[in-house]
Amino acid sequence: MSAIQLTVAQRKEHRAEAHHLDPVVMIGGDGLTPAVKKEVDAALKAHGLIKVRVFSDERVERETILTTLADELNAAPIQHIGKLLVLWRPIPEKERTIDEDRRPGPRDVKVLKFSKKGGQRPEVKVLRVLGNQRLTPGGKVKRAKKPRPTSVKKRSQA
């Protein structure tokens, strides 16, 4: 049995989500090779819910492939219909290190400038806004204000 056990309702919900998906991995005549297992594992890490197409006419072979993939990759078998296998595994959380020194990078912002005369098309400008800048409602770029250091005298009075 696979490591993940799902209730009937959970399996039904995942089947509904997988309905519109296309097969991500295809298993050919060589069967379940280590390269195929690696690709299925990578797809489960990226997507969580995947479809696998097996080009084999033997139903028993497809069932063994489904159980083998579920057991070895710690995934839950959702569905086996025809030559399609559906597997699910929760997507792992990505570890992110927060760097205090980093600031947001530049971004391009589209600004619409409307003419004072009616009936003319607005002018579209693309402005690059850096991490220490902000965009005013009028469409101008202003530098962000840095907090001024308070003097020693004022700190001692407070």
C-alpha cells in the first residue's frame, strides 16, 4: 500500500481536478525505468497532481505500474482509467532564506496619460521604477524618503 491514504471524498475531489489535465509523463515499451520514475517524481514535486499515460495493452501491467509508482514515490493512486494513471502527492514547501540586505528590483509600470482635450487616446508610457522609488498618482516617479536620523540631543529628551 502507498504511504498516503485518502478518503473516498478526497479521491473524488482529486479526480475532478485531474479531469482537464493532460498527461505529463508517458511510459513506452521499455516500461517503468529509473528515468521514468525520476520524471514522475519531478512532475509530482512541481504539480502535485499528474496524469501518466502508459502505452501498454496489458491492464495488469498498468495496475502494477500504478501501485509501484505510488509505493516508491510516496504518492496516492487516484485513478486508473484506460491507459491513464492519475497520481497525487502534496507539493513540498519551498525553503526560502530571507536576506535583509536585498531590496526589490526594478519593475516596469505602464502609466496612462490622458490628454486635456476630450476624444484623444491616452498616451501609454512605460516607466522603470527602482526598489527605492514609488509612483505618484500623477504618474511621476519619486524616490522613497529615508527616515532621518534623530540627533543624540532629541533622543535623550524623549
